[in-house]
Amino acid sequence: MSEKKQQVRKMFDAIAGKYDFLNHFLSAGVDFYWRKKALNLTKIPPDAVLLDIACGTGDFAAAIRKAGVQDIFGADLSFQMLQLFGKKANWIRGKRVQTIAESLPYIDETFSNITVAFGVRNFYDIPLAFHEFYRILKPGGKVTVLEFSLPTNPVIRAVYTFYFKKVLPVIGRIISGDESAYTYLPNSVEEFDKKVDLQGIFLKEKFASVKKNLLTFGLVQVVIAQK
Ligand SMILES: C[S@@+](CC[C@H](N)C(=O)[O-])C[C@H]1O[C@@H](n2cnc3c(N)ncnc32)[C@H](O)[C@@H]1O
């Protein structure tokens, strides 16, 4: 098993109980707006058959449900995150699986839509995961990825980096009790921003079209790829 996969699973299992609170607190609730905005951009029809990967405790799936989609499945690497999803929303019972994005237990062309919010950065093999997404999507199906990025404006970037690297890890550590999770967050975002071109990977994996939108000065990106 890859080292990153083990580490990520352990980390999310450890912070699961505090994840929702910290997420909303540290982003001052803006994370709700980002999920909603990503859905407005991608326009998922109510009759979609949707898989939310890296679903965690279910906040993106809940927003998708609120937007009118009924048939939602969830997949995540962390058992503890999935357990909390089950407690929060019983409509997902029987429709959530503990699995990795890089090897999905679904037959070809099962879903019309795939969504991933703040998950891709944690994958241990993004091209392999996108290859799987392509396989399980119906022709014309869409993947919507919501992920952090770093602002390009140098002043905003400096302020944000200070908050992200100096303030957030301290608050995260005190509240979650986990020494490393909230240091991992800014470090993984920085590395991801430097090294990973999501549009390029989607195109290499044969997706027909890919669009990218930046939100809130480029703090997050929404990438929509169509098969
Ligand atoms: C930051 S949380 C995001 C949860 C949720 N999507 C949200 O918007 O709040 C990231 C999730 O990705 C999951 N994850 C990380 N690597 C994964 C992988 N390779 N396959 C599936 N899930 C993964 C973690 O277990 C965690 O629940």
C-alpha cells in the first residue's frame, strides 16, 4: 500500500470528529459558498446518477442533494469520515463505500456525474484516479473538481500564506488535537499548486473538454471535465 495513502487515511480517521467544525470555522463558512458555486457552474441535472468521491462527512453530497439531485453515491478512503456521513444523512445508507479513487468498484459507464470537493489534492495517483473516472462515466458525463489553489496577486497571496501557514496550523492543532493534519493542509496546497495541472491531466486521460474557473481571488479552483 502506498505510503501517502496510509498517511492520508490515518490522518482523516484521526480528525474526522472535528473535521466539520474546523472546516467551517477556519474558512469562516466560505466553504459552503464554494461548494454551491461549483454546483452552479457545473449545472448537474436532477436525474443525474452521481458519485461524490472523497465525500468525507458529506457536505458536498448534501449540497448536491439540496440542489435537487436524488441519486447520489459516496466513496471515501476513510472509514471514520464515512461513518459520520452515515450519521448525518441516512439517505446515503447503502450507497457509500470505503474505497480509493484510484480503484473504484463500479462497472464501466455507471455514472452521469462525478464530483470531488477538496479531495483530489490528497490522492496518491491523480492520473490513475482520472483514468478510473473516465471509465465509470457515461459518454458525455462530467467530472467536477473543487480544490484549493493559491492566489496569483502577490499581496493577497502573502496575507493568505501567512494565515494558512502560521495561524491555521495552530488553531487546527489545538482544536483537533492532531499534531500534523493542519500543517499537512497548507503544505499539500502549496505543493499541489506548484506541481499539478488538473486540466492537463484530464486531457491526457482523454476527456473531450476541460474548463477551469477561479473563485475568491484564486483561493480555490473549479475544474469541469466532460467525457
Ligand atoms: C478535505 S476532505 C473533503 C471532504 C468533503 N468532500 C468536503 O467537501 O468536505 C478529503 C477527503 O478525501 C478522502 N481521500 C483522500 N485520499 C483519497 C483517495 N485516494 N480516495 C478516496 N478518498 C480519499 C479523505 O479520506 C477525506 O475524507
